[in-house]
Amino acid sequence: MAFELPALPYAYDSLGPFMSAETLEFHHDKHHMAYVTNGNNLLKDSGLEGLSLEEVVKQSYGKNAGLFNNAGQHYNHIHFWNWMKKDGGGKKLPGKLQAAIDSDLGGYDKFKADFVAAGTTQFGSGWAWLSVKDGKLEISKTPNGENPLVHGASPILGVDVWEHSYYIDYRNARPKYLEAFVDSLINWDYVLEMYESASK
């Protein structure tokens, strides 16, 4: 199954002022496109061609670094675009998600602090995550293109802390970018959709 670059689910300028059109143009059209192109080249003759993207990620982990890096980033970015929306973020969570965050993570404020801290303390490039593992929510961070799929968890929210995702708008102020992401960009409906599918 060849990798394909999905269209953004909104206009390039929809997420301003928290994420600029310039950032989205570079990040989606150049960076994500490169993962798709390189991933397709590395998928050829890998023995994993017929598998779903999730299975390619899991089965290439620790065995085929080049393919894993590009497939992992392709998976992460497909969801990253959907994890954001205009007028998103903040405390207006769907009830089911709020209840899980309250019971598993100590409430919204603690979730926000821990999620921002995970992204801030990820040294170098990587991601911060909210995932379902063993039926409970957990916050984690991973280097580079790695994601919770390879650690027995189902990601339901992730934020990209590679510099290309924030440097144009925030320069080196990664914590400001992470706070803006949580306060103003998260598409909680999409997080709920992934939570429900991970909880089946």
C-alpha cells in the first residue's frame, strides 16, 4: 500500500496566529511530502508492501531504520494535521474524554502541565503523546519519528516538537508553542474519535 500525502483538513491560514500559513506550507508540503516520497522508495522490496501503515511502523521498528523513520513520521503527521483545528484547544472537552483525563491523569490542568513538560523535555527532535495503554490514559515522549504504537500503546493525541513545526512562529520558545497547541489548537473531537477506537 503506497503512502500518500493527505490534503490538510483546513486552509493554510486557518490556524493563525498560533501556527502560520508559512509553517504549514513548509511542514506539510515539504517535510511530510519527503516522508511520503522516501517512505515509498524504502517500502519497495521491504517485504512489508501489503501491510497497513500501522503494521509497517510496528514491523519495521528495530529492523529497518530508514523505513521506520519515514513510515513513523508519515503516520504521526497524518494524525497531527487532524489533531488541530481553528478555534480548538482549551478546556471544552467531550465528557467521555474529560472523565478519562480526570480519572487517569488527575484532571485537565495536570494533563496540560504534564503534556507540555513532556514536549519541553524531549531532547532534540521528537513528539509528546497522550495514549491509551492497558485501558488507561498515559502521557509519554518519544525521540525522532518514534510513536507509542511500538510501545504497546494507542496514540490519541500527539504534538510534533521537531523545530520545523514551530521555529518560524516561535523561534526557540518551544514551551510557548506547546501551550498554544493545548490552549488554542487541539481538535478534541478527533482525540475523542481515536480514544473511542483505542478503547474498543
